[in-house]
Amino acid sequence: MKASGARAAGRQTRRAWTGHRPRPPPPPRRATTARPVTEAMLDGAFRAGSAPSPFHADLDTPLLDFGGEVWTIRDACEGVQITGAPGSGKSSASARYLRLACLKAGFGGLFACAKVDEAEMLIADMKAAGRGDDVVVIDETAAERFNILDFAQSQLGGPGFESNLVEMMRRMNEAAQVAKPKGGSADAGENSYFVDSAWKWLSHAFPLLLVAEGTLRLKDVARFLASLPQSREDMKTADWQAGYCAKIHKRVSDLANTGDAYARRIVDEHGAFFLTEVAGLDNRPRSSIESTLTTLIYPFLSGKMAELFCTDTTITPRACRNGALIVLNLPTLRFGPGGAVAQAMFKYLFGLAMQAERITPQTRPVMLYLDECQHFLSSADADLLATGRSAKCCPVFITQDYPTFYAKMGEQDAQSLLGKFGTRIFHANTCPKTNLAAAEIIYKVQKFYVTESRSSGDSSGGGGSQQDGQGTYQGSRTQSTGKTETLNAYQDYEITPDYFASKLRTGAERNGYKVDAIVVRGGRQWKRTGRHWVQAEFDQRL
């Protein structure tokens, strides 16, 4: 991969290097082309009996070479966002170069899948990088499983911190909204009352269930909600008193009466909520709140999603710190919104786990790799991007254009998220909004044009005299011309929006398998351009 000026006519080519097996990094090369969770699981153990893969921990380790200028792990951990139209070469060029570089440098990682054949391609690259033994695939075979709520409880939901679990359910609901074709937020408009009430119900239900059952399972949450009293009169019936909700309340009360101080606190804070406030609700708001909750939970109560994410645990996100390469082979184009929500929740807990760890200079870096990232977006992504470098986590978000972001999470939130990526890579695109945004990120510069004016003039004169019939005559004529050139300054985009639509190569045989992109790195001055951007060439035959 080589760097060149955005309008350079001649090109000198340089070969990219994409990382290496852990050893002292060489200088850049130049060539011709560019179950219930166990303590061991909580510690990230996997590959029992095998030593973890070696890795580079130094943030200044080079990953990519742009014409003699290196791009490092430090750059990667400040976030990468790649944009390009379908067929622009983004996935087979810059994204693949980066992915292979991180794999060869020993990163652990989490890889979400939107496309049906994506896992196969990812695993092939992992094997090519010598990391085949680190691959862990979560797919419909359920050979690997991850109990989302169990892990969240162990990490977030200790006594007194049940509100963190409610926040996780908020994220699940957010993921469900993003997974819808039109995206959007369920917390807006007329739904806001019912959504807020749903979180209030969970904030009271979770502590009761944790005290009574000792753990939290989605199926128990569903049973509890299904057996709530329909009215105050309903609580007097034998049928309700024999139901699950009544049994949970009785069990917690019994523990409180035996002197359990925490159970007493839960009774005082949560015991009356469902028996008074909820029991007294009118049917319409009650049914809307119940519908909000059951719609959220239902996909995980049966079928493959329940088997994969609500039974036992064989792998957790923390395994990535020991080199695990977790591939979530639940492509949204095959498994629909349920697959997207499951992957988004795994991603959310991955981010929390990576940020919660104590990071040292010897900590292994990890990556979060999201091609077609619009399927997995969350407001929590902003937190991970803000702390990525300190957490030694490299988030890679790949999508087609910016309006796709806007449609999924709203333009204001999307703009805020996009502004947190340290490196942005722009491939060929025909989206006017994306191309204009790219031009604005590169900024305007002073440009010049020359105006020319010409002038000409003629003058003539003459005279004569006569005496004694004799006369004389004298005359003259003068012609003059002039040219004036004026240099005028104006402000214009250094790279105009149309350049992204017409001047960047898109690979394949017709382009000699070369792909161009504009790489923007905030806070850096590239030697080639003297600016914070550089044009890079990638060879798809890597």
C-alpha cells in the first residue's frame, strides 16, 4: 500500500506490510506494490492446556506502512471507521489489511457477522495469519455458548447494583430498534411512557428474583411478568397465590423474617411495587408495558437464541484478552433481528469487560471488528471509542455511507459517534452526503486563479502649411497594446466531493486489482502531503 497525493498523476508503488508474528518489529519494507460462568471463564481462560498466542503489547508497534510512514497499534486503538460504496473494495482492501495486521500482531478480538459468507472469509484469514487455534465460533450448532444475563450478573449485578442489569436490558431494547429496517429509537414519542415504565418494572423485578432464586434467568423474568396480579382483587384468589409472582414475593418475605438484612431491604424497597402500583394499573397501560417487555425477551426464550445465550457458558468476552478470536456467525441476513440483537449484546458486554480491566504495558490488545456495522450500533459505542486507547481496544466500524448511520441512530447521535474515530478511511462512493462529509473533514484550503485583461489604443496626428502656392504636410500614428494578469485567492475543498465519486480506483482486474482510499488521521501530519490526510493504494492480491 502506498501513499500518494490525491491528484498525483504518476504513481510510485510501495508494498504494504500488515503486521507480523510477535518479534521485534522490522523497519518498513519497500517494494513494488502496496455453562454457569466459572471463575476460570471470568478470567478469560480458553484453549485449556495450550499456551496463549504470543503478541505485541507496545502501543507504538507498527501495523501498516503508508509509503514509509507507519501506522501503529496506538493509532488503531483510537478507532477506525471505513466507508465505501458496494464494490469500492473497502472490505477486500483497507479492512483486510488492517484485520490481517492485527491478527499477525497477536490481537484477540470479537468479530460480528452481517453477511452469510462472512465467517468463512474471516476464519480463512485467521488461519492464514497463523491464528487458527485461537478461533472460537458461536453459531447455530451451539458448540459454544454464552449466557448473557449470567455473565452480566457476575460482572455488573452484585447486591445493590441491579440497576446495571436494567441498563443492559435498555441496551438490548436499543439493539432491537436498530435491527429494524428503519432503525430509530423506541424511547421517543408516544412510546416513551411505556418504555420508561418497562425499565421501572425490571428495576423492581430483578432484585426480587435475585434474592429469591440466587441468580437471574430470562425465563424466570418472563414467568414473573406473566404471573403479575391483574388487580388487587386478583391477589385474593387461590390461582394467583399459587403462581410464580406470589411465590417469589413470599420467598423474599420469608428470608427477611429470618433476619436476612439484604432480603429485608429488598422487601422494603421493592416488595410493594407489584402488589400495589402495578396491581392498580388500568388495563391499557399495563398491556402496553407488558408487550414492550415480552417483545424484548421473547426471542431468547426458545429456539437457537435461547440455547446459545440463555443456557450454560463455554466462552466469555474476556477470553479475547488471552488471544481468543470470537466469531459471531449469526449473520443478520439469515437470522434476522434476533441475530443482530444477540451480536449487539455480546458486543456490549465485550466493551464493558474490556474497559473494566486493569490495563498494563504488558496487556494484550484486542479488536472489535464490525463489517456492515449499522446492524450492531449502540449509544454505548461512544464510551468504547472514548476509552479505546486506554483499554487497548481497536474498534473497526465498516459501512457504506453516513446516511446509513443516520437512519439507524439519528443524525445527531451518529455525528457524535463518527467524530470519535481517530482514523477515517474513505473509499470510492457515490453518496453525496458522505462525499461532502469527507471533503469537509479534510477541510478547505486557499486556492488561486488568474484573471487576464488586455487593452489596446491608437493615436494619430498631422499638420501642414502653404506659402506662395507651395505646401508641406506632416503626420504621425501611434498604436499601443497592454496585458494585465491578476492573481486571485479563494477558499475551496482541498479534495472536492466529486473526487471520491470519480477518481478513486475500486480494484478488480480492470484496475489491476488496485484500490485507492483517502486516509484521514486526526492530529497527524503526513510527510507526503504535509496535511492530516494521505491517499493510499491497496493491492487486493495481498
